[in-house]
Amino acid sequence: EVQLVESGGGLVQPGGSLRLSCAASGFTFNNYWMHWVRQAPGKGLVWVSHINRDGSGANYADSVKGRFTISRDNAKNTLYLQMISLRAEDTAVYYCVRVTVTRVLDYWGQGALVTVAS
Amino acid sequence: QSALTQPASVSGSPGQSITISCTGTSSDVGGYNFVSWYQQHPGKAPKLMIYEVSSRPSGVPDRFSGSKSGNTASLTISGLQAEDEADYYCNSYTSGTPYVFGTGTKVTVL
């Protein structure tokens, strides 16, 4: 069974940093691109970032470029999202998502809540 | 990249059919057959319901169906059931930002 379990969320002050982790199991992790998608309270889904299978390539939404860094450790089957210079508008549930070769976001984690407030 | 346009809400009685539209551009919905639909119940993660415009993952009831015409994709729920009450989001691969989501549609079962 495919499982994606996020951790590392919490309350952080504006300007602070946080690192999210996503532990993957039930599939061959290094065969898949992985994504982060976020959802602000009461709002819709927004794509944040993705990383290729071996971690050599990544892309980011303009709103997080230069502040967020996606990475992965295929030996540990874990995806990461390092977030710095956090702003109130980064407050959201962050989902770790697996993507197939045909660009389908097929499995989602349960989400990690990040709250940026003083 | 702008979000894809969906109606804010759609409602129907049990047993009825409803259709949710998802309008984009030739750079996303109209340019690729990589349109997906997700169901999200309150406090839960999104669940894949339709992929590649009209394919259903294993376990999704066949009363959920998808289609596309030009720059607009559609999700139809036939034989609406109480458990179908949820938010629905479309998603498309794009030539710009790799993925764009729809604005979301709240489905209410009357």
C-alpha cells in the first residue's frame, strides 16, 4: 500500500524557517517524481514545487522561488521541503504528492499544517 | 499561471446527474490530455477520481466520468449519492508552471 506521511509542520514566526519531511513507503520511491502542493485555510490547491527522480532537478512556483528548497534522500525514501523567510501567506496545509510518468498526481499524504504568525 | 476556472458550487438531488466544468487555455487544458479531477472531503487529503481526461483509477465508481472539449474539461457524477458531497478540483499539466489547479467546486447533495 502506498503511503506518504508528512511531518515537521507547526507554528513559526514571520521570517522563520521550517523543514517538512515526507516519508514514503509501499512503492519504489526513486522511480517517481515528487511534488509539494499546498492549501491555505479555506482556499484551493496550489502547486509549490517538484523534484525529479534522482534529485538533480527541481522547479518552484514563483511565490516560493528563492525561499523554498525541495530535496530528497532516496536511500531513506524521504522527501523534504526546506522553507525560509516564511510569510503569513505561506500558512497552509502542505501535501506531499507522488506523480506518475503520465503526469498524474496519484497519491497524496495527509498533509502538514504550517502556520506563520507572531 | 492563472488557476483554471470552475463554478463555485453545484448541487443536485440524490440520483440526479451533475456536471462540473473546468475552463483553461490552449496552454493547459486545451493543449494536453493530462487533466485530472480530485475529490476532497473536509479535513481530508484530495483523492484522485479521474486522470488523463476520462480514465478512472481502480476503486472509483463508474458513475464518475470525465470529458474534454477544446479548453474546457468536465466531470460528471451520475446517480448522485450523499457521500459525493465534497469539494472537487480539476488539474492540468501546463506549458508554463508545470501544474495548475482549478478554483474548486463545492458539490452539495440536496
